[in-house]
Amino acid sequence: MIVLGIDPGSIKTGFGVVSVEKRRMVPVEFGVIRTKPGEEMPARLCRIFEGIVDVIDRHKPGEAAIEKVFHGTRAQNFDSTLKLGQARGVALLALARAGIPLGEYAPADVKKSITGTGRAEKWQMQKMMETLLHLDKAPAEDAADALALALCHAFRKGLI
């Protein structure tokens, strides 16, 4: 089973593709879809959508996982939350268009399923992905989060 994890963002969207074979996790591909500095939001959203569609076309995942939107409470977070929601929306569109079953997980739930604590730092998530997936080095933060989403989904679905 191929599982795709997506960590949406309007500037950087992480993706992680993992193959689950006989209760083993094997990394297939991971990385970050980056938008260009100064790029208008519609162009960013198009780039994110096309990047995710490209990953889907290459790997044909049977399941996917995406991070739920973190709800900021302060006024200055509204713009960031809105942009994150838009990036998440185009990712959801790409997944729905491909007919891929989806799991949605809060950041704390992903961290807890991977590290044992819902308050893990970014570097801890990177280190766990390096360790669990036997990588030569820790992946970038957004890619590590996407891989963690894929693994969390695999754990929750009983694939691992």
C-alpha cells in the first residue's frame, strides 16, 4: 500500500510517500513543493495543486493523510490561517480528483503517534523520520511532517 502524507503551506507544502509492505515502512519519495517569493496567491495555489497532482500521478497512492488546520486565536494569525486553509483546499482538491481515501489529523495527534508526545519539536520529528525510515539524513521540516502524517495514517489504519 502506498500512502501519501501532505503538510500544507502557502509557501512550502511538504509531501511524503511511503510504501507499507508486510508491516514494514519504506520511504518512496519526499520533499517540499515551494512557491516563488513574491508570487501572487492564485499562482501559489496553482503550483501547489500541480505539484501534488504530479506526486499522485507518479506514485498512485492508495491512501492519503493531511494535517488539519491549526486554529490560531490571535488576530494576526487570521491571515496566515486563511492562506493555510487555501493551500489545504487545493491539496484536498487534488486528492478528491484522484479518488484517494483520506485521513485528517491534528498536529498533536501526529506528533504523539510518532514520538509518544503531542508536544514534540520539529527537530524531534525530523530525527524520528530519519530513524524510523532508515534515512541517511533527516528530511527537511515540512517533508518530515508529511512523512509523519503518512506513518500516522498507516498506524491508524492498521497497515503497520
